[in-house]
Amino acid sequence: MRPTVRPLPRSWRRSAPAALALAALTLTQAPATAAPATPGGHCARLTEVRVPGARHQQAACLDQLTTAGTIASGHTDPADWAGLTPKDLAVPSGVPGIQIDGYFPDTSTTNTNHGWGHDAQFVVRLPDRWNGGLVVAGTPGNREQYANDRAVADWVLSRGYAYAATDKGNTGLAFYRDGRTPGDAVVEWNDRLTQLTRAARATVARRYDRPPSRTLVTGMSNGGYLVRWQLENHPELYDGGVDWEGTLWRSDGPTLLDFLPEALRNHPVYAAGGEGAGKARRALHAAGFPAGSEFLWPYHHKAYWDLTQRVYREELDPGFDGPTEAGTPFCATGTPACDADYDYASRPAEVRRAVKKIGLTGRIGKPLITLHGTLDVLLPISQDSDVYARMVRRTGRGHLHRYYRIEGGTHTDALADTYPDRLRPLTPCHRTAFTALEVWLGSGQRPPASRTVALPAGTNPVTLANNCPL
């Protein structure tokens, strides 16, 4: 239960702050896994299926559970997933079944979907033709429960999986207002995904007369962080997971509180040109922003770096700027309490304690596949997944992990439409990785060793949007 917070304008909440055993496997060759029949037929037990623990829920019988139908029927919100997938991504159809929308008890009120004004909202989708599995997900950024509908839900539903997603218990740019002490809002993200996983497993068992034979967890960005945390802390609930450019939190760094201030200090100097530009560029490279990613810096400075630094710093270190909430946007270095001058290493011990309570260890307990784009300039790969892969190895869990660095991938796939000659989307790579996890769990055949996946030369955007041999 969290204290009440002030609702934000809806437009604010859309801003952001990711068969390998067969080398030739592509997405279009992935086998369908839906069972030939499901007991009870279309929307069986519609009036009986309940999500345990929910304070409110409503079930609907739909002819189409994917976005091919849910946009028109009002059972998704395209604003939740705007900008996350390439425009040429295929949309599967022909998946009838039950959708349950609802919320768990909570006291925060930022999520206004359905006019509820209530957080801890969830969506559960139960296809008529079920393959025996369940996929659960948390959302990227501070988005709501439908944020994964295009990137994840459409595809797994078309393969016969049941699907469930949570808004993580607080949404919007002022998510940091939720909770009593620093870090509490992010702690709730982990708790809400655990809660939903348990509830969804029970819901699936009630609908299909048996529990899921396989439960998989996946997500991008903050959702990828949740995958890591769940497999470290609740491996008993899952059979495995796919982490798509998950956010790295660890008390001794690196975290975004280390590299984003460097970007805020140096990018204005670099962008201005002149005598200091070369030094500023080298400083950005040293902070983790890779050479060759410069064309992405102006957009990320404007849309992501400043905002992300301020709101996450407010969540974990509200004392930095005193009574000011989330700092001063785009303040110049030297301005009092400016996030461009933030120095995590010099902050009081309680800040590291706040980060530690949401921190990762690398001690995963079930198979995990991580993928991350080499041109990610919101969460630079050298400061995030490269580090996490080393953490997993150091804990002796490397046999449970595969890590694929996707050349030319960046943090949000819509940018691949803007720069089709320089970037590739990660959505199809996620799907191939997911298929690899299925093979790993089903046959015991391990995916190939972790590696960098080269960007194929001369491939057209439509092909890249729907195929990713790894």
C-alpha cells in the first residue's frame, strides 16, 4: 500500500525516462506452439475466471486478443506502446479468448486507464487455444500495463501463451512520489510483478483446469530490470526469462546516476562546437556513450537524458535538491543543485542504501537470455548489460546465462525507422531469443555462446523489422 499521489496529465505519462541452436533460424521459421484444442471452447468459464487478490476486475470475451483487434475494441491503449516498435512490425491475428482488466489494492492513483484513477492495474489474456505456457511482463519506462502489447503480447499470444502484465504499481514521470522512503517506488515494481505472477498462475489454472507447464518472464528497459530481479529473488516462480536491455542498479555502480550527469555536463559543450568540443566528445565516450552513436545524442539529450536523470535521482536521492522536486530541467553546470553536476560517489551513505534495496546481484536461479543494442545511448551497453553479464559469471551462474550484443540496436525501436541505414530494431531479436529460450527449456540444448550479433549489410527495413537470426 502506498500513499496517495497527485495524478499527472496523461500526455506526461507517455515519455520514456530491450532455436539459436540452429544458426539459420529466423522469426518466420519459428514453429507455432498453440495446442490443437483447449477444454471448453471459446471464452469458456468467462464468468468463473477470477484474478485472486484483485480489488476490481472485469472480463471480456474477445474475438481478437492481439492489437489487430484490441485497438478497435478498446482493450489496449496505443499511447502506452507508442515509439517502442518498428512501424513495419507484422501484427498477428486470429487469437480469440478472454481478457481480464483490473487492479490490486493500492493507494496511489496515477494510472487513469478505464477511468479508474487507480494504480496496480493489470491485464490478463487467456487464448482459447492454449499451449500450456504463461508469459508475464512488467512495463518499460513508467508506462502502463498495455506498453508491451505490440512488442511482446501480440507475438506470444499468437503462439498460444497466456499473457499477463502489470503497470508496476505507479506510473508517470512523478512515480517517485509513491512510497515513504527513497527507493520505495521501485521496490513496489518488483513486488507487483511477483504478485501478478502468482495471481496469473492461479487464474490460468482455473481457466484451463491445470497450472501452466511453463512460466516465462520478459520485458524491456525497466521491464528487463524486473526480469533480472525476479530470476534472482523468485526463481521458484519461473522457468526462465528474456531480459531486453534491462536497467542496471547496484549500489557501487555503474548506474544511470553515474553516466547521465556526464552526458548533461558534456553534451552542450560538444553540441556548441569550438575549442572544447573534442574534449567533451571524448568525455562522453569515456562515460560509456559509444563512438559512432553521436547522431543519436541530440535527440536523447532533448528527450531522455535530462528527464531520466532528474526523476530517478529524485526517487533515490531526494535530498540533493532539497525542497525542489526533481531538479531544474536543462540547468547549466554550476547552477545550485543542478543534476548536470550530480556526483553519486560523493553523496551520503543513505543514497547507496536506497540503491542497494533495489540492487541486482547476478545470482540468477533460472535460465536467462539478455540482449542489448550496441548503440543504446540511454543505457549504454558498456555500463549496463556488459557489467551485468560479468556479475552473473562472478556468482558462478554463467551456465544459466546467454548474452547477445545486437550491433546497431538502440534503446527504442522507433528510432530504427528514423535511421534505417544506421540502426536495426531489437523486437525481432527478442523474439528469436525467446524461441531460443523455449528450445533451451524444452530440449536442454543450450543456445550458442554469448556473442555480438553483426548488423547485416544491405538488408531492407521491412526484413529487419521481422527477422533476426542470432
